[in-house]
Amino acid sequence: MYSKIKIKADNVNFFYGKVQALKNITIDMLEKQVTAIIGPSGCGKSTFIRLLNRMDELIPNSSMTGKICLSGVDIFNCLCDPVDIRKRVGMVFQKPNPFPKSIFDNISYGLKVNGIKDKSFIEEKVEDALKKAALWQEVKDRIHESALKLSGGQQQRLCIARCLAVQSEVILFDEPCASLDPISTAKIEELILELKKDYTIVIVTHNMQQAARVSDYTAFFLLGELIEFGKTQDIFTKPNDPKTEAYITGRFG
Amino acid sequence: MLFLCIIITLIFLGSIIYFISTRGFKVISWEFLTQGPRMSMTQGGVLPAIIGTFYLTLGAIFFALPLGLACAIYLCEYSPKSFVVNLIRISINNLAGVPSVVFGLFGLAVFVNFFKFGVSILSGSLTLGILALPLIISASQEALTAVPQSIREASLSLGATKWETIKNIVLPTALPGILTGVILSIGRVAGETAPILFTAAAFYTRGYPKSIFSEVMALPYHIYGLMTEGTHPYQQKAIAYGCSLILLFMVLLISGIAITLRQRQRGAHV
């Protein structure tokens, strides 16, 4: 039913200086589906996900070959401005990283840098984003207080709301629950399942149960290579590659 | 043992304040604060010197803050990591160690003579500004480096440009640290004598400065003058202590204002 390819990575190689972090990654991610990327530390998961909104190029001495297409358009094409790509592909980071501003300003920031000035529209959008991120009930009375006063889980949901406010098409989650407790994690996972209705989601995670719970497709990375990619159900029940099986059954990693 | 060191330091600090206060307090009066000197410096007040120091300090910060901040932003956010940039960094740090009288001579040669600004508030402010530059640059650089990379990434990932990120996220976050640099420089600049010796200061001026091209009286130079020139050394000495007290008080006041601002800034989002 959802067969449209949203993100297409074609033969992607990525280098930090001379060290090759990604080797010939080819992967198709479908629209409005959750794709999980699993693998041991240092396998290139984060590097890969950060390519999808062109955050990797902030790293000096890095270089890449291959093609990544978003809705069929090559995002590394020289005509593409990385700033425009990032407006379409939002990102939630490993550690909650709210700005040292009020809750309201955290969310309105993305709208403001996108040139929106209409105050009532911004207010509406902020409320909307907070509701979508399941945070509105908790913060509606203190929306002008500092975001740093929120708990870790609330901060992470705020970061998600911040993404949602700018109307992204894709949201990248880079180990979003790495620093959260189980209850906050459950809330984030619930949220991801909810957001799937409107957004294409890519999530990097160390937690295999999490990948199994939230994703439709799973990619297993090892030492910069894509070992296996397929329906989450298949990867976890009948993996093709013995390395995948070894990893998901906890024999290494 | 370590506690003893603190006590010794506090004793020095306390005795400075004690001596300056007890000796200076005698001459402080409403007249002293609100009038110009009369009768060969032995009567009247030192208002022109207070105003002069205020202008010079303000001028120096006005010149050094934007320039220093811009340098720090370039060095932290834009410059590539290269040998040349490292050299620039080291040079800036060394600039902070140059003796202030050297800045004074430089100011005389460049601002007073070459640019023909004359002995004036402008020349003095520029000279003091150069003295303050390395302080402001290194404090700002430190403050900028302390801003976590993660919130820069957050801003960029929302589709903000690099400049928008710096302007809206990095600078406000670094502001308390930058203000600390400004406070330090104010303290340093207000009290400097050597840089204004040849570039701005006069022992006595009629009335108040009329433009940025006027010579001015300034507290530190006035103290120096009272102790070394003039014909009534005994009365002048008392006035010099009075000036010292005012200078001390001015620096504390300006620092106090800046510290309050910084605390407020910091307190807003912690």
C-alpha cells in the first residue's frame, strides 16, 4: 500500500579523511514507514543518517561518493542548498538539545528562520506541534518558561515538536532514547508510531527491542557495510545473513 | 595552608580599600564630585576627570567590543583550522602581554600624528580600545567555544543558515561569557594611565570636553599629575587619594552593573 520510495541511497561511500566510514550503501526507504538502522557502535549508522540531511558535511575533511535522492531528487546535487534539505528532513539527536530559550521560543525558532512572522500563525503552530509531540498537556501553563527546566524525556519530546513545527517530510532519529528512562522511552516510541501517519521516519538505535517495536523495515550495518535490509519481521525472525543472526541474538555488539 | 593564602590575599585587598577609603574620604564632598578644579588644583572638584574617564572607557569599549566580537566569531566559527589561524590566535594572546606604555607610544604615532586626531578623546579611546581588544577577543572566543556543538546542530537541522545559527543561538548563549570579557576590559581600561599619557589626557582643561577631538582630564592621569606636578604637593596628595577612591568606586560600579546583567541573562534560562 505504501510503495513510494522516499529516500534512495545509491552506492554511498563516506570518508573521514582517509578512513572509510560507509561502504557502498544502497538502500530504499519507503514513504510513511519507519526504517530502523541497527548495528554495533562505530558501524556507520549515525554517519549514514546524518548524510540524509547533509549534516555530515559540517565535519572537516570528510568526503562522499554516490547518490542520495529525496523524493527522486539528488540532494547532493550542486543546485541543492543544504539549508533547504534540512528544512525538509528534520532531525532528533541522541541527547536532548533544546536551545537555552523558553519552550515557546524553542519551537517558534524553526518557523522564524523560515521567514514566518505572523504571530497568531506561529502561536497556532507551536500549540499544534506540542500537541502532536504529546507534550502540550504537560507544558501548556508554562510555555514561556525555560526549556531547560523540563525533564530529559520532556526535552526530547520538545526537540521532536521543534522538528514537527517546520513541516518536515522526513524525521531522522539518531538514538533518540539513548539517554532516557524506560517510561520516557515508551512515550517516544508511541509518538514515533503516531507520527508515521504523516512522516517518513528513519531511526538509529542500539536497542534491538526498540527496532522490533517501532519499525517496519530494518537495516543492519556492520563496519560501514550494509549487511542486511528487509522487513523488520523477517530480519528478526529469519535473517538471511549469519552475521545478522549473531548480532540480533546478542552474540556480539 | 591554602586557607592562609586566601587570608593573606584578603588582607592585601582589605588594606587597599581601607587606605584608599580613609585617606580619600576626607576630601570627598558634593563639591568634589560636581565641580572642576580651582586654585591650582587645591580646591574645587574633579568632575572633568570623572567625565573624561567615563568617555574614554565608553569610547574604548564602543570601539573594541564590535571589532573584538567579530574577530572572535570569525576565529571560532568560520576560520579553517590552519597554521596561519593558529598563528593569529597566538598573536592575539601575546598582544595582551604588551606593556601598556607601548600602546601609548603606538597611539601617539598612529592616531595622534599619522591620522592627525591630535591629543583627543578619539585617540585615547582608540588606543585604550586596542589594549582591550585581546581581552575581549579571548574572553569571547572562550565563551563561543563553550557553546555546545549540539545546539548548533539542532539549529542547522531546522533549516537555519550558519549566520542565523550564530546570531540567534550561539551569541545569546555565549553572552554571559562575553560580558565577563567586557567587565574585565572596563576595569583594565578605566584604570590605565600609560596609554592615555600621550594620546588623550591633560592635567587641566578649562571646562568640559566639547567634542571627541578635545583633550580630556582623566582620573588615573589626574592622580599621576597630582602626585608629580603642581605647586602644592601636600594638598594635592589628599586630592589624589580622593580621585583614587572615585576611580575604584567607578570601576566597581560599572562591573557591578555588568555582573548584574550577566546574572540576569544566565538566570533567565537555567
